[in-house]
Amino acid sequence: MNKQENRIYKVIFASRDEVYEVFARYVYPSDMYGFVEVEEYIFGERSQLLVDPSEERLKLEFAQVKRSYIPMQAIIRIDEVSKEGVAKVSGSADKLATFPGPNHLPGSK
């Protein structure tokens, strides 16, 4: 396995008035204007009796997802981390200020 495959990213973004914190192997700018692509989600394989309902919810939500296209303005933060943590959905995103985007898309009038 090369160094690129060992990388783990923590991606924090707002979606449907909630803040998502997920871990993935690949994060890069999309060919679709204004989006970031997130691939190969990582969820902790825990053999404990205690199960985090927030992580289980995300595991189910992203179970069949090959790649996500997240709007750039929804991204709060992307960190490269040494190991994955617990994925979670937290709090309300309604208090977050969004970064101003372009007034128009390229090619539009």
C-alpha cells in the first residue's frame, strides 16, 4: 500500500440543517463545478457491546454510496488525520455562516 492509500481525511460538512463528521480515504475537487468529491468512507469496526447510534445512522446512510458530491459551501473543514475516529451527526447547522459563492456559474449570463 502506498502513502496515498494510507491517508485518512476527516470531513466536516453541513447537510439538512445538521453537521456531519465523516472519515474517508479520498477527498478531491470535483469536475462538477463547486463540488468536493468524497470516496471510500471509513467507519470503525467495533466489537464492543456499546454502539454509537449516530455512527450507526451514518453507516446505514452511506452504506451504498460509492462517492459523494458535497457543495463547497457546505464544507466546514477537511483534516488529514493519523487514524479514523467516530463518525457522527451533531447539532444544528443553522448557526453556521456560509462562505459567499459566485453570483453566477461560468457560461451563464
